[in-house]
Amino acid sequence: MERHVRRSLAAAVVAGTVIGLAGYAPAASADATRAGPAETTRLGDRRFVVTGSRMYEVGAADATYPATGWHIRGEMGGFWTPPIKVLDGIWFGVNGTWLKARRFTTGAGYTTMSLAGPGGLTVQRVDVVPDGGRAALIGLRFPAGAGTVRLTVDAHSELLSAYPWGFTTPGQAAANLPDTGSFDGRNLVFRDRGTPPVANARPHDWAALVGSSLTPAGHALGPGLRGPQAGVICGDPAPAVCDDGPDGRGTGGRLAYDVTAGGSARTVWFAVAGSDQGLAPARAELARALRDPDGALAAKTAARAAVARHSRVDLPGDRLLQQSVEWSKQNLADSVQESRDLHVFASNQGTAHPPPAGVVGRARWIGAGWPDYPWIFATDGEYTAFAAVAAGQFAAVEDHLRTLRDLSEIANDRSGKVVHEVTPDGQVYYGVNADAGNTDETVKFPSAVALTQRERDCFTGDSGLFHTGTGPTSDPAGNPGPSCDSVLSAVPSERSVFSLGNAIMAVAEGNYGRMAQQQRYTTANARSQLDPGMWEMPGAMPEILPSPDFGSNLSKDFLSRSSVLQAWGAYGVLWPVVHQQLGVAPDLGNGRLSVVPLIPAGRRIAGSDIRVGSGHLDVRAASRGKVLSVSVDAAVPARLTLGTVLPDGATVATVTLDGRPVPVRRVPTARGDELTTSTGPGRHTLVVTLKP
């Protein structure tokens, strides 16, 4: 049954990857990853994320922007350019009808929607955020023969900072100043200027612009302008769907255009730009984004094609995991963020707002998760670093570590202690010298001991490893569950499955060569990205998977969900494949590189363009009957240890390297006996023949 399900999923994934945006996807989108999986059901219940390094967008897959998130209640969605938010959302209408998506597709670095308009009109939409800029682009493609239509664009501002949050002291209720809106003859202009009436607040001048390369035929201003959404406030208790948080003080604007599509299709581009340094920089960002939007989209897809080229794998025995490797690389690239001029201060877990202890001029990091954790974490970075290294995304890891160093040296006065959690404006929530140590080691404990225990049904379910093992009354209705042992019988259970827990278990199983058991956890995380029955956003690995005590994100309102995109789970996909299955283990500081694959019986595995220092590596390994073969092309200036993990109890008959007998070493390891030999860089093939 499991094999049938996995084959069906793999087929669905492969089928889904050929679905792109007709007329939009760049030529390079023939690549499976960049074409993307699609969704047509419950689009209004699904969040999507589009990111660049200095701006990101969070909305619903039906092209609306419901109030989202809980750190600042209802305000974690919309458009952000760290360290500030700029818009709640942007909406498009044609001839008096607001456009809603009936199909959503995730691309590599962009998303697309098929929007249903009046009279059977279909408008194709693409959202992309160019890296390095503080502007997002949205393209609308009208089909040939559409004639002249009145295009209406609504935008609702919300200029506020990433901190304080809604529940801290002070909170956003005190810190958030009202926005103003105006029209400059071409664009909507939103401003938030002043000094919040809270201790140690600094004066600010924040700005957002919304516009197009077209000249509007009309405009309007007012706080009620937000497309089809009525402006329902997220009270307590909150309605099932709401439009604005209780601390929101934004305003709205409308632009109207007459757009003609005659004998050929026509694309109209819009940009959302912002700055925390005043109006002039925001205006410059808008102009830059609209100068060549098609080129910006092409550049983004080319950059993501480069991401896809590194650590390409071929896993015939697990195509679902192979696809997960590809999307995990894209998820990591999605997560890179940057902010400037971080005024570093310790909030004592949200209870204080002292003057800053110093300023970090530039910070770049791998964001933890969207929409509520897109900022800087030490522990998350510890796991994503392994994934990013396996993916060849070295710069992101190096930048993350430098950011942690710079922030920690200021916040902790060079004591050596690393901060735990920091928002992109410099607020250190936890991890200063006065705080107790973090409990990072406890989550790693399963990687060292009791692996068998955690595979039992009381620890692991259909979606993977539970946060806490099942006790005697684990069911929310009070029904007895399987008790693990006498210790857990006194511990409240939490059968929520985190993608990080699955990642840790996958790596732990791989450490001991337990590939069949590892597959249980890699499959769970891969399904969360690529199984239509599990995903919220196609292709994105979430923070928490559908599980007994959590339910699913789709079962919750937009204010209380886990992250739709969380970086840490990639650790349990990329590291098991590149490091454990393909066996790539560089030690370039000592001039060494080891490639010792663990080959599935009767199968082959391969990886290409695996980045190793300034070089790269290709690996092919196969098991055919009694013959194990490993071929490498190592463009790496290092002494190469080449080998394979032997099957349990195997006896070696002959070993050749490049067709010649070679001396070998057989070394017992945790994942099995490794048979290795030494050579230099270049192309080599090791063949091991076992005795019958």
C-alpha cells in the first residue's frame, strides 16, 4: 500500500510540474522545478508567499489579503520590506468585478494565478519580487481580443515596524501612528511620519508607493478602499475571516486605467515599493522596478535556475524525495532576507524598550518562517545551515553567521553568548547574557539515543515524529491512546508533527545507516510540500504538518496557523540525500574530501554539480547483484577518499579503481562497514565485487 501511495504521489508531482502560466513562464521554465505544482481547490483558505531579499508578500491564493498572523494580530501578511510593513494588500477589478483566482501555481521565485473576470474573461497574474530591491512586481496579462476594459486597482496601506508586537510592552496599539494617503498624478503615495509616544522611540519617515508604467484615468482616496474586502476588524473572539488587525491604522487608495488588448495579448505591470528612509528612496525603488519588469522576472528565474543546477540528484527509488530536494533548495532561496541599520536593544522578552546598545549597518540571514517568523534565529539557522551547505548555498549560511556574530557582540557585550531571536529592526527578544541558556540540546537528543523507541506508534504517526510522545489519555476527547512507557504516562502528550522533528529523525536514522526507517521521515516532509492532500501552498514545506493534535493549517483561521513556509525542515531532506546517501563529506580545511555512498540494494543514485568549496563534484553509485560501483568527477583540489558502505555481512571478492586492483581499508562505522581507498581529484570509478 505504501509503495502504491508513493508511486501515485510521485506521478502527481511529475504531472504537476509541467503546469505553468501560459504566456508568462520564461523559456527556462521547461525545467520541472521552475514550472511548479498547481492548486485549484479552497484557494481562499490557502496562504502564499513570494519573496525577494528585501521585500516579501503574503496573501491568499485566491488573490485576496485576509488579516494574517499573531505576533501583530492580523498584520503579518501583506507587503513587507524589512524592517517595516508597507501594505495590507492590493486588489484588481475589471469592469466593476473584482478578480478572484481559480488556479494558483508556485514557480521557482514567483507565483502565478488564473483570475476569473466578467463575461468569461481570464486574466493571468504573476507576482515576483526582484532580489536586492525594495519593490514587488505584479503583472496582469489580458488575452488577445479582450478589447478595452476599465481596470481598477485598490491598495490599502499599513506602515508599521516589525516590533513591537501586539502583546508586548509597549505594543503596536501605542507605537503605530496613522498613515496618510495621497495621489501624485501617477501613483498612490502613503506616508507614516513622526515619533511614537513610547519610551526611547526614534522619529521615523516611512513611505510606500503603488503605481504602474501606465497613466491612470482616475483615482480615489479613503480608508475603506480595499477591493472586495469590507475591512472587518479581527476582534477577540475573531470572526472566521477578518481584514485588518486591531492595531491597524492604515488608509486606502484607488487607481483606474483604461486598458486595451486588441489583436494580441497585453501585459500591464504594477509595482509596490517602500522604504523606512523617506519618500525619495521609495520613489526610486518604484522607478527601478518598473523600468524593465519583464527583465526583472527573467533575472529572477535565471537566478533560481542557478539554484536548481547545484546538488541535482537522481533517485530512481524515491522520486518523491528527489522532487523534495529540488523544492527544498528553492524554499531555502526563498528564505534569504536583508535589513539595514538595525538598532540593537534587548526587550527582555517583550517587557522593556531601552535605548539601543549599538547599530548593525547591514544584516542578511535565512528567515525562519512565514508569516510570523521571517526574522533571525540562531537555533533555526543551525539546522538550515546544514541544508544550505548541502544545497551549495554557501553565501546565505556565511551571511547568517556574520549577522548572528554582529548582533551578539552588541547585545551581549562580546561575552561569546549567541542571541536567540532578533527582529529585523534590531530588537533582541531572547538570548542576552541575563537570559537562561537555550534548550537546543534537548531536541537533538533523539539523534543520539533511543531511535527505535521513537519509531513506535506512540512517538511517530502518519505524518512523522510527534512533538511529545503519546500518554495514556492523548486523544483530545479523552480516549485512551497507546502508552509508550511509565515515564511518558505522566507527561501530557502533544501529537503535533513539526517538520524539524521529522528532519532530526531522518538525519538520526541516516547516521546509523537505517535507510528504510529514514524514508518514513523524509517521505513525511516531502509530502507536506508535494502532496495535494497535505500542502497549504504547493511546493512549500510548513512548520507543522497535518497531525492528530494540531489538525492542519487549512482547519484553522489565518490568525492562529503555523508557518506556511518554514526553512528548518529542509535539513531533513538535503542533508540525508547529499551527505548520507551520496556520502559527500568535505574536510577542505585539512585538504580532504570523502565520498562514501550508502547505495540502496539493487538501485542507483546520483548527484551532480555538488558544490565543494570553490569546486564541484558529480557522484554516481549503483548496486547490481554482487557488484557495487561508485563513479566521481571531483573538480576539487583535495585528497579524495572514495568508497562505499558494504551490505551487512558482505565478503569482498575484488576491488578495482579505474580498472586496476587497489588496496582498500574496511572500517566499521555507525552506518555499516565502509570500504575505502585513497586517490586524487579527477574522474574515478571504484568497483567492488562481493563473494556469492
